[in-house]
Amino acid sequence: MKNFKPRIKARLRKGKIVIKKKLTVVTEKAKVVKSKTNFSANIQNFFDWVKGAELVELEKCNISEDPVRPELDNIFRTSYGRKIFGVKFKDEIHAVMCFAFTDEIPKSVKELDLFSQDAFLKNVQRDPTKVGRIAIAYTVWSKKKGGGKLIVKEVYKMIKKSNYLNRLVTLSPLTDMARKFHLRNGAVELQINETTQNFEYKVIK
């Protein structure tokens, strides 16, 4: 009897360990299944909103949301042919990109201002809706995951269809974040300036 009790206890302990291991395996499998389900749902939600999004021209934007150049007011962003575009989905703006249209590539905001004024004044007598040959994107931000990439794609398509714009160039801040964003989305580095950097999305028509 003395040997019998320890054996029973040992079997019970072993049984508990086996049950614990099985429960752990089941729990881990459940976590994996849940994770895959959530991932699939997130991917589906992303493609649903991407499919329904559209590029629209905006009269103004909330400049306090701009992480790049919040000091530029809406008057600057819409004067001399400059434009604000947004990606719209279900009556909500999810990403914003601001443009100036020039015939030269600016290295600073001051040059951006001067070059876009010059391009506008040269074309105002002919067709004020067709200003400059180069679209300069000088700020972009996203309020929803995937918005930044999507607005780049939609703007690219718009410029490709244009009968007067032939280049899409950025006037980006001198940061690694800006560099990685544009290179990741297919741009090539044009030049690094004193306080800015220029990237170009090659437009093939």
C-alpha cells in the first residue's frame, strides 16, 4: 500500500501536466485562428475603403493637421493656381496633398512661391486652369492607414491623364521619414538641398 499511493499521485501529476499541455496547444491554436481572422478582416476593410475612395479638390484644409508645413495658411495653398487635393471616402477626408504648379524645380518654400507665381502669371491670359508643367507636392499627410500611399497613386494617375503637366516632383523636408515615404512609394531622389530634398515620380505617358 505504501508504494501504491505514490504511484497514484505520480499518475495524477502526469495527467495534470498532459491536460495542461493540451490546453496550451488549444489556446495557442485559437490565438492563431483569431489573429488570422483579424488580419483578413483588416485587409478586407482596407481594400473596401481603397476601392470606394476618390481624389477630390478641396477649397481648404485643416492646417493644424499638417505635420510638414503647418505655417502655410489656406490662402497660400490656393493662390496663384496652387491646389489642395484629398482622398475622400464616405464623406470623410482620409489624406491630403498640397501642390504648386511651376516650370522649374524649387529648392525652398520661397522659390516654390516665386516659381508658382511666375508660372501662373505667364498662363493667366491664356488658360488659368493650365498652370506650369511641373506639379510640386510640398506637403502630404494621412489620417487613415494607407491614405498616404493611395493619394500618391491617385495624384499620379491624375497627372498622367493631364494634357499639360508632365512631371510630379516633391519639395520635401530634410527628414528620413520623408525620404523613406517617397522612395517606398516609387519616387527617385533628384537632389538634396540646404533645407529640403526633391524626389520625382516618373510620369510615363
